[in-house]
Amino acid sequence: MMDEALPTLDPKALDMVRNVGGDALVKRLIDTFLEAAPPRVDTLVTAAAGGDMDGVAMSAHSLKSMAGNVGAHRLQAAAVAVEAAARSGDVEAVMAGTDELVEQLHRVQRELSEVLPSQ
């Protein structure tokens, strides 16, 4: 179960990026996430369905970093949990965590689309 105290999206993370590189860097970061994260999740889901725990762990690890870059703390926490479950061979936890991860990705996509700077 996801920690409800964690924000779906922490605006402070994007504010820090904005302070360094302005709206252009924020837009590039969000665009990169929105382009790269869904295929990574698809790869993870396919690996989980095929019982490929190494593939799940690698995809979850990558997604964990991507989520952290945009301040998607719930998605990051879900990726941490899935990676740990995959590394320990807990297929049941991987499958449950994968569902949570997909749900969190959809939330993050919606929220990032709303904060995407226009240029």
C-alpha cells in the first residue's frame, strides 16, 4: 500500500530545476520523462508477466531515478518496492507492486501535463 503522505508530484523538485535552468529546462525534463517513462513501465510489465525478475529490477531501478528527477515521490516509492521485490524473487509482490506502479505513472502523467510550461 502506498504511503498517502507522499505527494504524487512534489513541486519543489521542479522549482529547483527551474532555479537552475528556467522553464526551458523544466519543460525538457518533463518532456523527457513523459516520453521515456511509459515505455520503461511497459518493459517492466512485460518482464513481470514473463517472470523475468532481473528485467523487472532493471526497469524499476531506471524508473526510480526518472521519477526522482521530476519529484514523483509515490511513483519513486512504488519503483523502489518493485525493485526490492524483484531482487528477492517475490513474484506476488512484484505483480501487486506493478499494478501500483502503473497507477502512479498515470497520476504523474496527468499532473506533469498540468504543470508543463508552455513554450
